[in-house]
Amino acid sequence: MMNRKSAGAKRSKRSGARPRLTLDISPPLKRRIKVAAAAQDMPVSAYVMRLLEQAVPAAEALTRPSDGSITPAALRRAGALHSEQTTPFADDSADLIREAREQRHNQL
């Protein structure tokens, strides 16, 4: 006799179905999700999948903490940002930092 999990895995491999993700959530959250999905006229699974697609970055966007080295991608990005900046900044950055510190000091 085959258990439910192995039967589902075999069916998934044969049919090309998407893998499942099971989450434990509170009943109030489940109700909120169902109401929000219904308001969008979507099945709950499609609604949650859309939220996850929006919230979870693509694998290419995930990076490890920098070791301080400058990568070619960082250089390209810096060059692109530099080319977008057509005029110099109107204010001196040291003055802006000083003003922000004074404001923070006055708030404390």
C-alpha cells in the first residue's frame, strides 16, 4: 500500500505538476487571505502565488553579503548612475549631513 505522500510525489513527477508548499497559519490569517482572494476574484492558490512572486526576489537578485570587493556589476551600475547624473548636486553633501545631525540632535 502506498502512502499519500509517495503517491503524490509519483503523480507530480508524471504530470509535471508544481511542487506543493504547506504552511501553518492562524485561522484569522486564513480568513483574511480567503477574503482578499475572493475580492480579487481569484482562487486562494493563485492569489498567494501572486503575492509570493511579488515579495520574493528572483534568485539572480539574491546576493551574499559583500566581502568589500568591487565587482564588475557594481562598476557597471556606478557608471550607469554617473551617466544619469547630468548636473552636479545643488547642495554640498557635507552641509546636508551637518544639517541632518543638527536636526537629530535638536530632536533628542
